[in-house]
Amino acid sequence: MRRTKVADAILSGHNLYVSRGGRSILQDVSFSLVQGKTLGFVGESGSGKTTLALTSVGLLSSEQGEVRYKGRSLSRLKGQDLKDFRRTVQYVFQDPFASLDPLQTVRSILQEPLFIHRVDRKEAAGRIRQTLEEVGLGEWILDRLPHQISGGQRQRVALARALVLDPDILVLDEPVAALDVSIQAQVLNLLQDLIQRRSLSLLFIAHDLHLVHLFCDRALVMYRGLVVEEGHVTDLFARPNHPYTRLLLQSVLSGIPGEPLPEISPVDSEEILPDSGCPFAPRCNRRIDICKQRVPPAENRDGVAFRCFRPENEPKRS
Amino acid sequence: MIDPTPLLRIDGLTLHASHALLEEVDLTLQPGEVLALVGESGSGKSMTAHAVMGLLPPGIRVTAGSIELKGEDVTRVDEARWRQIRGRTVSMVFQESMSALNPVLSIGTQLAEIFRQREDLGKREALSRSRDALAGVRIHDAEGTLRLFPHELSGGMRQRVMIAMALAAHPDLLIADEPTTALDVTVQTEILHLLMDAKKSLGFALLFITHDLSLVAHIADRVAVLYAGMVMEEGATEQVIHHPAHPYTRALLRSRPSSATRGRPLPTIPGNVPSPSERPPGCPFGPRCEESEPRCSEHLPLLVSLQDGACRCIHAENQSG
């Protein structure tokens, strides 16, 4: 929201707007990814988190505002600079079965980006071998097709494909959501390792708040295209300011036998998106009249930014 | 005080395609009880559910064992009898509501069809019952929703419609196959509340299929943990979660992101879930188990009864003597 630490941001978005068919998908969204850190995009389906990720890497363009890579506007990158940017930023999708070409062997999946970026055959082979080792796969996998390997292995291949180009920034869109529980932990540990070893900067998209808490330094909480709260994850989780952040946290199951399901304020599923005001207002149990009239401005409090007229931690009035 | 004829008794159920898919699965469900079937992909949990619904895909045969619904072995009944059983005795909510609903028919047409078929109602009466059914799953604008098509509804609303359909004929047993996996967390909580409240008022038993042990803790009376087509552990929810008897259950509980600490690696289970054609000899979990011994690969451990439950592990075999 606020342009914090623009100086050390490797990738930042400034007042981004995206709409489709007259419907606003991103509304005045700003973010800042600091070199070597992990920034989470949190929200439910339709919150705009994937749209924001795609916009951040230039796969979608914003109608207003701009994305900056190391301070330079993406829209001004041309020729070799643009090609370099595309090497620097790699995207790993949620479902490795859908994102890997079923007709290509793992070898050609891993070679393709290297050839596009004009790495010669000999060096390519070396890089592929090294990257495979890094993601914990043997060379036996090179001649397999995606359907011949397991889901966890497919996600490792997808990671390897992103890493062969030696990127600085990795975008992970729900990287373990499609994996079995026993495989998730393996892939998550591998990610932790890679982040540290390669000092990667990460955009991490997830709906699982446990994962966000484990992985991210800061997080944006999004609701219907609006960033409703942004801050360091420990602050967000300990003291949510926005009622939606609180609702998300309340929905997390404790997993303790005998404990009742969390009681949450009912979602009016047939609710229509309001024409004006805070998009969360129809579901919000703290709403007041003004919430339906205009979108709350971003407000900063103790390093956390949020958009709410009646935040959860209002200073006590005597 | 166990009812002599439980609502559902699965006894030694074994299913084969080209390989064994399920092996000697034993499960029992009393009226009004909630049993969670937990497992990873390929564990056989959905296959078990489809067998109980009489909806096994072609090519999959019951090669041993039985499935008794209210005392009747349904592995031996014909399709005409199944049409009487499905909906009334047992009904199912599927994970993918988009593919389970007919995309070219309105919600009203699909729901009314159930009442016209099952209760031989006229068109108007069937529609009015459909409206009540939607109101029963807390859809406020039931009238308007009847006119909508599946793609016009959100995932959560479609799942409500699926539940309304499954409960239309007041079944004794509802099978819910990962009904909230594709939903957002806040919507998941609502659907779970809806299911549990409906269970309370209608009194059906629930067979809940999931991979999520945290969810199980809140809704299930009993849990069965499946792995590679076998029941590895079964017992009261609190027992299984607080005092898991099987190393696989323990490993699953440990590897949940919710039990991890920031900055420290998560405990993992090495290796992969074996596909039916790759199942190892002996205990199927043996090669991935941190407590395995050479004899684990020699024979398949028996499902040994424990104080309140059962466990398929040589260590449990030893304990029970």
C-alpha cells in the first residue's frame, strides 16, 4: 500500500488496476518485494492474488500504475533488457500436470528455456544435471514423460525448469496445493533450502495460512481485488486489524479433537458485489454506514497497513 | 452396546482391476455416527466410497468380501435394487460439484427430477419441494436459485445444491467425498457447519472422505487411516490423533504444516505413495517407515484389534501378543 522501502525493492507494484468485462479485478494495488525476502499473497478465490502475480511478472498488463524491476518500469524494458527480465523472474504454477507439456520428455522440458535463452548444448547439459541434483532428482528422470512420474516429482521438475535459468525472483502459485500431505513437506523443505542457498526473492501465493506463516516475511491479504491488509506475518497473525484478516484466521482449524468447528460470521453467498465502498462490507459484522459509501483509504499503524474504517484494534477510548 | 446390525459393515472388501486396489478393508458405521476415511491419493478411500454407492467404474471387480447396508449385502444386488437403495439408504456428495451437476439443466430441473422420480410427484409439487430443499441448505433466495444453471453458482453454492440433492430422500447414510477440498477456508467452515447441523436434525450417519486430519478432528467420531488400499489404523478420533498407533498415522500428523515451526524444516515422510502396480511386499508402508525392520517386508501385518480400534503393524501385533 505505502511505498515502503522502495529503494531495496527488487520488484514492486505501484497503484495497479486491472479489470475485465467492466469488472474490477485489481484496485489500486501496490506491493514491494525486498531482495532476498518472501512476500505472500493471501486471499480466497476471486481475491485477485493470481492476477496480481501475473501482473507483477508482466504476463498481464495493468491499466494504470506500473510494475518496477530494480526501480525500472517494466513497460520501458525492451529488447535484451526485457529478455533478461524474463530470465530473472520465473513462475511455478499450482498444478504441475497442467503446466508441463505431456508430450515432452523431462529433458526437453528443461532444455527448452535454456535454448530460448541461447545457452549452448554443452553448458545446458551441465546446468540441467546440476539443477536436477539440487531439486533431489536423479538423471533417470530425463527420459520420462510427465505422466510417468509422480506428482511430487512433477512439481520438482517444474521447479527445476524455473531454476535452470538461474532466476533472482521466483513466483510460486500454490506450489503444494495439488500434492499429497506426505509429499507436501518434502517439497516445502526443498523450497526452504533453495531460497536460502540461492538467496531468491519470492512471491508466494497461498490460501493456507499455516504455509504463509511458515514461509513468508510479509504478506498482502487480498479481498476482491483490494489489498485489505499488509504487514509482517507475525504482526498480521498476532493482531489482525482488518475484519477479513481476522475472519481468515478464525477459519483455520485447530485440529484438536473435540473442539467445535470455528464459529464464523455467516457469508451471505448470494451477496452482490457492492457498487461502492468496501468490498468486504456485505460480509462484515463491524460495518458502519460509511463502509458502503467509499473504499477505505490505506492507513498505517505500527508497520502494518490496512484499509478499514473500523479496524479490530482500535485504540481504546476512555 | 454395539448394535448387532450396524448401518454399514464392510468386511474383508477386496477390489481388483489389473492389480489389487483395495485389500481386506473392514469398516463399520453405526447409525448417526461420523466415520472419517483419511488417506492420500491412491489409498483407496474414494474407491471404498464408490463401492458403497454401487458406482464402481467398469473393469473394477469385487473379488472378496462384502458390503452390508442395513444387513443386506449390496455387492450382490442388481441395478434395479440399487435404484431403490441409492438416495434412500445411501447418498453421496462429490468433490467436484461442477462435474457432478448437469451443466445444461437448471438447478430446479435437476432437483425436481429427484422428487418426481422418487416420490412420483407432479411438476408443481416437485418444484415446491425443491424450493424447500434449497432453503434447508441455507440458500436464502431459493426461488431464484432454482432458475440458475450450475456455472452461474459459486463453488460453495454448488456444494449446497449437491447436499440438498443428496439429502432429498432422507438417506440413512451420507457419503461426502472431499466435499470442501476445492473451497475457500471460510466457505469450507460454512459447509461443514451445514453438514453437521443437517446430520443433527435428520439423524443420518456420515462417511466423510478427506486427506485433512485437522478437519477430521472437529467432525468425526471415528477415523480410519487408509494407505495403499488397506486400513492401517482405525479408532476413536481422539485416540487416533492424540495416541496414533501406526507409524504412518504418526508421520502424517507430524508432517502437517500446522505442526511446523517457522525457520525449521518440516518432518517428512521419504519416498512416494506407491501405485497399485508398485506396492511392495509385506507392509505397504514399510519402505517409507522410520520404524521398519527386515521382517516388515516379509509378511503383511494383520489388522490387530486394539482396546478401541485396530492397527495393521507388526509392532501392534507384538503388543497384542
